[in-house]
Amino acid sequence: MASIVLYLNNSAKDITFPLLEDRFQFLNPNTSSDSSFSSLAGTVRILLCVANSPVNSETLDKYPSLECVVGSTTGLNHIDLAECRRRGIRVTNAGDAFADDAADYAVGLLIDTLRRISAADRFVRAGSWAVKGLFPLSYKVWGKRVGIAGMGSIGRRISKRLQAFGCSIAYNSRKPKANISFPFYASVQELASNVDILVVCLALTNETRHIITRDVMKALGKEGIIVNIGRGSLIDEKEMVKLLVKGEIGGAGLDVFENEPVVPQELYALGNVVLSPHRGGAVPESLLRLQEIMIANIEAFFANKPLLSEIELE
């Protein structure tokens, strides 16, 4: 008999994991019959959390035998980690499934924002080249000073890619990272004061919510660029919009927003802002890798072996 895995999908996304469906028996509260679900819900030991489905104390109360939550995302701000720790429930995330592709996307947003590639494309498509003449000059990528807020698996990959563009790298994290020689700044505002571009790829927690304040963005200066591939709420979005509209920062490349899928309409008309619908790490190869990581975590759990991408619950 296949191992039973509670399948929690409260998101609006129609997401399937065919590789997992071949190996495990999913217990889905949205599709299981009342009788079959009630008889198994009290004994299920592991939960697969799809997308950003909330896992809070109310959720956990429904499944008293739960021992492990397997996440399908890199960020886990939708899971009450403190409550999981209190109950002794282990938690995993997507590991490095999306890391390379998210790093590629961050660099793409950075280049697009500086060189105005999307704006130039719109200029040509609108027929403006023939009418208005030359498109305005954009900005150089080579040699820029780049600050990375969050030197985890994605941040490290971003730094490696940008070094190939002759960029100098500095970073901010909770503490200096071993074996990383880039300059470290304990304050993200101090980091912003010493770079041309700030790339945000932190995990969203209560401590990092709105960590990119108005003062941090002002510290970048009028030519400073901000790129966000972490979570929208890492930035004080209202203040960012005001600064962009007033021209007090140079531009932004944004894959994430505070109230997705709602995007501040003021950004639509700004040619120095590149907008993307939170798809930075999502390519077919990364989604396949995600399934492999989740399978490895679930099988390791049932075999009483170390989990592949368990996070440390502090």
C-alpha cells in the first residue's frame, strides 16, 4: 500500500505533481469523501503544502499526528514555523530547485532595468522609432557595484553571474558567511549607501517584512536600481512607488509584489520599471527538480532518514 500524504492546496493555482502521484496516496481534504477523510485525518503523519497554502495553528489542530510539513516553495512565510517548532513538527522547503533559474531571472531583470530592453521593445512596437527618432540612452551594466540582500543559495548564484559582468559585489545577511570574501554590511541601509544596485532575495519573516524602507531606498540615490525576486513585502511598496514616481531612485526590476496579483497602477507608466508576474524560478526543469526534492523528503521521512531540505526552526 502506498504511503499516505496529506495534500493541502488552498491556493487558486491548479498545480499537479505527477511524479508524486505515482508514488504516494494523496489524502486531499478538498476531494476526499467525508467518511474516508475523517478516518485517516487523525493518523496522517506528513503534509504536502502546495504553493502558498496557509499552515497555521488551526490547520495543525486538524491533524494531531502530523510530524512533518513538506513545502513546495523556497519561501515559507505562509507556514507558521514557530508553531511547528512548538509542536515538534519538522519542515522542509524547495531546497535549491529554483535557485539557478531565480538567479538567472534576477540578472535578467537587472540588465533589462539598466539597458531598458523592455521599454525599447515597446518603443519599436508602438511605431515610435520612425516618429520620435532615437530611443533615449540607457545605462551600463559592466562594472556596477551590486549589493545583495540575502546571501543564501540564490544570492550566491547571483553574485557568481554578476562577477562575469565585471560587477563588484557586497552583501547583507544576518551574519557574515563563511568562505565568502565579498564585503559584508550588517545594515542593509549601509549596504545600499555603498552600491549602485540593490538585489533583494531574502526570505520573508516577521523580522524582514519591510526591511527595505524608504531610508534604505533613498540611500541608493537617484540613479540607484532595486531588483526584487524575494517577496513583495520585503519592500515598503507604497514608499517605493512614491520614490519611483518622483524620480528619487533610478528604477526597479520587480518579480514580486506585496498584494499579488495586484500591482500598483502607478508603475505601469514608468519606463524605468520592469514588471514580472512572480515567475522568476519557474521553468519546466525547476518544477521537475522540485518534485524530485519533495519525493526525496517524503521517502526519507518514512524511512526515518535525514530530510534532504529540512530547515532549521529557530
